[in-house]
Amino acid sequence: MNNPKDLVSTIDDLNGQGYTHEFRIKNKQLFSDLLNKGFGMEAFTIDDAYTFSTGGEDDGNEHLFAITLMGENVKGFLVDAYSAIETVEANEVREKFDANNAHIHLLSDAETKYGLPRVKKEAFNKSPERYIFRIGFPDFPACPFGNTFEALGWDMQDKNYVWLVSSIIKDDRLVREQYKN
């Protein structure tokens, strides 16, 4: 990939190269919902890695990893939009991904992300009670990767979903609300 523009277009490019399987980190392993199976750090290779930054100190980074499961003939990707790998307790998980996080691509400072209004730290600091972090709600908008969001920001004033930059997600003032049936 010569000049990745953003996370979504880079994933599209990777899909075209056969990286079609989506992974996540679960229980200190690389986990596949499709295979309903976890894999240890020795079971896969990281073929390429990207860090996308919007350039703002408070905006944080998004990480994208192109992954091949050895012996499984499965190629896919892992998106770390909230820098969640940084918080994984297992050192071997962080070390494997940190060692391969080589490419840095700067993005423009867009006002939206994945079609959602982007809330930056300055706006949150002015009115932290205005925003909450919803987890597991059934009314989340469609994910641009064809999956579903597990958590999203909610603007209590405008009554709509928003994209919260990672520094807000890590802020102790942000109220987290788990969906209840």
C-alpha cells in the first residue's frame, strides 16, 4: 500500500489483498468471532501495521494490523481504535503488537469519523456531563466495516451518537452506561 488515506480505505485495500477476517483481542489472545476461537501470540504473524493519527495531541491514534494465522490459511486485520492494546494486562500481547507498529500515516483533522460527529477533548472539557459512553446498545448505527459497534459515545443534549476521541474514553469523568434489557 503506497499511500493509505484513512483507516476505512486502508481496510478496503487490505480486503483486496485477502485480509478479510476481522480479529480482536479477548482474554489475552487474538480472537476470531467467525471461528469462535482464540489464538496465542505464537499462532500468528503481523504482516503489516499502521498507526493513523489525526495530528492533535488529544485525538489519540488508531492502529491497524494485517495478520496471518499460521497453519490456518486465514488472513485478516485487527483495528485498535481506542488504543485498547495499551491497556491489556499481558505483556506478551503488547510487546508483539508494539514491535510491529512501524508505519505512521497522518490523517486530516476531520469533524466526523465513520459518519458520526467527532467530539474532541476541548468540547468534552467544557461540558463533560453532556456525553456518556454507551456499551452494548441495540440502536448503534451501522459500522463501516460491516460489523457492529460494541460501544459509542452519546450526546445527551443533541440525542445522537458521536465519536469520542480516545483521550475522552480514558477520562475518569466519562460516565459509562451498560445496556439493560
